[in-house]
Amino acid sequence: MGKKLQSQFPESGVDIRDDMICRLSAAKIASPRLEAGIILQKAAPSYPNLTAEEKAAAYAMLSRRLRHEPLDKIIGCREFYKSVFKVNGDVLSPRPDTEILVEKALALLPEDSEIRILDLGTGSGCILLSLLAERKQAVGVGLDISPAALAVAAENAEALGLGGRCRLLAGSWNDTLFSPGSFDIIVSNPPYIAHDEIEKLDTEVKDFDPPVALDGGADGYGCYREIAALAPVVLKKGGFILLESGAGQAERIAEIFIRGGLELVETAKDLAGINRCVILKK
């Protein structure tokens, strides 16, 4: 008695999985059965005959999830495109919405060409590394202002056997780090949430994704303006840039880059029908 509900073990005779499902459901977690199974698979592989240590580990994970910490941050990894990536509180959790960026970029990249890719705000490296995994002759640079994020990206690059084709740099896209015409293609999922809107986001985002990966300035377009100043310089003639867009932002993003001298190729919808990817050409 006196303990918080999420720290208690179930009563004798109550199945642990059923107990977890009940608690997750009460906390309004969207997929309680699926998540209970994932927690048990990660923390208690001996279930249903789990050890005391496994039981404690499983309920420690459950306690974190009941506070709405994202499950991928708890188990330490997330699937994206065709690979599994390490994630933690230092990086934005990869979203399925972003896979359209990878798909559209691959459609522009010949399979056997020696393409140079620049990923601005690489985070976990999920976009850049997914492209390098599919294009065996390509090389890439991932730029991020966060050394902690770059450490995660480096682990992911090594785990996928891509460290030799991937260079990770700490810095801002305002820094002069690259020579003119250095890259065939640029990809970026920059911060695009207006500063005053961040507190309105779901707890799982605003409290557990790094603020630097969310905050797009006063109107949400600050990072796009900065990238629009860089992209025409470092792209080769005929090169492409692909940018993730928040809901309702694609048209204005395109206008920013068109004013910078680029040509709009396409705005591509994600599976929810939102214009999620803006593609431009030099």
C-alpha cells in the first residue's frame, strides 16, 4: 500500500502481460497489447516463466511508459525504412512520415553512381544511412549542431557497416564548411515547429525529443531560410534538395527556396495525404 500503481507488481495469479495491458490502456496508450508485448520481449524474454530480474526490468520499463516516455526511447531503438536505429533522448525519434523523403531521394539517385549526399540536421542518421544502405557507391556527410546526436549517428553508421562511407560533422548550416558544388543531393528534416507551438505538442514529443530538433523559430520557417541560403551554393548544377515539411507548410517552404534560385520539382504526400516532402532542383 502507498506505492504508485505503476511501481506495483500484479497480485498473485494475475498474468503480467494482462496487467501491463490494463495499465497501459488506463494511461490511454494507443496500442496497449502491442506495447506490452514489446516490453516483455525486450525486458523479459523468458515470459511467461520470467525471472525476478526480468520482472523488475519489465515493470521499470512500464513505469517509464506510463509517464508517456516514447517506447522507442525506452527500449533504445526504432525501425525506420529498412533498418533499426539506435535512439535516445539526444535525437528526434524517426517517424514513418519521413520515409517518403528516403523513397523520393532514392528515385533520384542512380544505383551505381558515385553520388555525394549531404544531410542537414542528421540526428540519428536515419535518412542519410538509409540512402547509403541502398546506394552502394554513394558517400555522405551528416551535419548536426549536437555532438550528442552525432554520437548516436556514429553508432548507427557502424552498426549498419556504413561508417566508411559516412562523415559526421558538428556544426551549423550557417557555418562555411563545404566548397561550392560539393553535393549532388541534399536531404533535411529540419526543425519546423513554431516556437510558441512547442508547448502544445503531445507529451511524448515536447518532453522527450530534444528541443533543438523541434524549434523552428518564431514562425517555424527559420531553419528553412538558413538552408535556402546554403543549398544553392553547395549543390552541383542539376542537383536536388529534399526537405521534410510540416502540415500546411509545403507551399511556403517552396516559395522560400524558389526565391533563393531553385526550381520546384514536386511536393510529395505521405501516407496520410499530407504534403510532407518538398523537392527542388538547382
